[in-house]
Amino acid sequence: MINKFILILGILLSVNAVFAADNVSFIYINGSNYNDLKMKNWYEKRVNKLHPVLRKRFLKNSYLKKVYKEIGGLNIKESPVIFFWGYNSQKDLDFVKDKLEISKVVSSSGAYLVRSLITQCLHDAIWVQKQHNMMPVLDELNKTVKKEAQEGNRVVLYGYSAGTFVTYEYMFNKLRYINLENLFTALNADEDFLDFVKQNPRKNTCISALSADYGGLGTMSSKGHLLTNPNREMLKQNYLKLDEVTEEVCAPIDKVYGVVNFASPLPLFYSDLGDPDYELNYYNRLMVKHILENGIAMLTINFKEDPLGFPTSKNLTIKDIESKLNIEIFDPSGIIYDNSCVWSKRMFPFAHTAYWNARRSFSNAVVKSLVNGYRFQYDEKYQKKVIKRNNKKSEL
């Protein structure tokens, strides 16, 4: 069974040319409370200590070692790529701190302490979630991804804590999963415009390219769906230019190999994605379909002691995902896998920042989750074994 799994995984990875042809860059994205030079230096030191351990675990894993030996080796770059967005929120944070000092005079010491902790821990997470703050961060991240792509590298995005908001929004806004004919059909465009789209086909694009800031095809409504430009002639003109905009603002094709979210509070801040009436879920379904059909690995790794490490979802088979999201997935080769039960061997107050110190535990969990994610999705016997075990647990 192990040899069969290795053969399956080898075929999947060689078909997508994941590690055989290109080097792979790990891009690390910071979380909250990294606003000044001291914290930036602290973060960079921790990344530089973690990356060699993580890279070594990939190279030494027995499953992956056999697979990659057959397809040209595992070419993870020795140096990490650090994407830092902490300075961006400093001005707003200073404003809040000024107000905090005012409250110190009129509040009890306990209330002031709670306010201070909330400011330090949550300000950046709230700041970066706001769209007018998030979009410039995503554009800068896309420049980093494009630079790596131009150098012949694929990328894996490692989002820590509030950095998981950045990885999610990057995938949502920058991946090219929008088929324009399907989109305008879903938007109930009139026959005249649909005929125009069919007569002038364009490449798949991303959410960013459609926006008023770039492609000018429309803007997202408060309910989460695209409202098209009401000026019909301008809409058509902008549509014809869309391929150029797509190349400029969307992620490069086939260069995002995967995402590893860790210490993730994503479900807490994006709980509206569970609302079936929220129309933005239309695009989320397309994103999930794109991930699974294009060999992308999306992992969530949380220490079980981490109070801010929220499981993203129950691990589902492809059939379950199709049924739950009402989509059809063709020739799947990617994975979406959650492992939120990793022991950090740290007390819970310190577990959220322990990923940088418990480097071996975290690195082992990443590699194990990648392997088990593929096994769960594409090794039928292993899948049945896991489902049977989970069913027994749920009965207890």
C-alpha cells in the first residue's frame, strides 16, 4: 500500500511539475504585533531559525524522499523569503495608543490593562482584515511572488496568526479561477452582453482584475457579489483589456504550489463564510475547485494548546466537498487538509508563539500533514481507515 501511495503521489506531483523543474521558495508572512524594528528583527531571527529545520524535515521524510528522487529531487531554496507587512499598520496603532493613554487617566487599572492587551494582540488582525488596508498588502505580496516566479521558483506561503488572513485573501483575490462566461451567466447578464463575451473570449482571471481599481468591470456589493459597471460601453471596453490587467495584478500561473496556515484564527474573523446566504461563497466555491484541480496544497497546522489556533474545517473527501459545496471537481490533484491536534508541549498562554521555538514539532507536523493529506485524499484504503476511526471517535 505504501508503494501504491508513493506511485500516486509521484504521478500527481510530476504531472504538475511541482518540484522537478523549479526551485521552491518558502515565503513567511508575519502576524499581529510586529510593528517596529525590534519586532521585525525578532520575527526575522525566528524565521531564519525555523526555515532550516523545516527544509531538513522535507528532505529527510521517507515518503517524500522516494517520490522526489524519481522526479529530479526536492529543490527547496536554502534561504527563506520574508514578507513583512507590520510597518503598514503602525500609524493606526499609534492613534489607538494615544487614545489608550487618555483612558489611563480616567479608567481603573484593570480596565486599562485589558484595553492595552486587546490593542497589542488584536489591533493588527482587525486592521489587516479591512479591505482598504488588505489590498495594498496583497499587491506587495504579489510582487514578491512574481519576483520568485521570474527567477524560476514556485512558492509556498506560510501565514502565521493574522498572516493567515493575508494568505486566504491572496488566494481569494489573486488566483485565476474566474471563467468570465460562467461569471456573467451567474450574474444573469442579458443575452446581448453574453453574446459579446462569447465572441470575445478572455483568459481566466482573478477577483482583483475585475475590481474598479484595476479592470473596472465592477465592484463587490455588501452582500458579496459583483455589481457590474452600469456604463455598458465602458464595461465592454474594459472587458476587452482584461487579459492585460490579469497579467498585471493576478498571481502568476502555476507558481503558487501551496499555503501553510499556522496559529490560525481565520474561522473566528471570517465566520461569515459559514453563512449560506452570503453570496461571496460563490467565489469561495470556485476557489476551492481551483485549488483541488490545480495541484495546490492548502494546509492548516495548529498546536492543540494554542487558544487562537482554530481548526478550519473537518477533513473531507473530494466527494464530500463536491456534495457540501455543490460543485463538480475534475481530475483532482490538490489537497485541503487540517491538522489542529499537534502537541507543542507548551502551556496554553505561550502556545500561540511557540511555533518558532518548538521548531521540530511544527516542522514534523507540516511534513506529516502534507503526506497524510495526500494519503487521505488519494489512497482509498487509508481514507477508509481514517473515516472509520473518526466515526468510532464520534460515537464515544
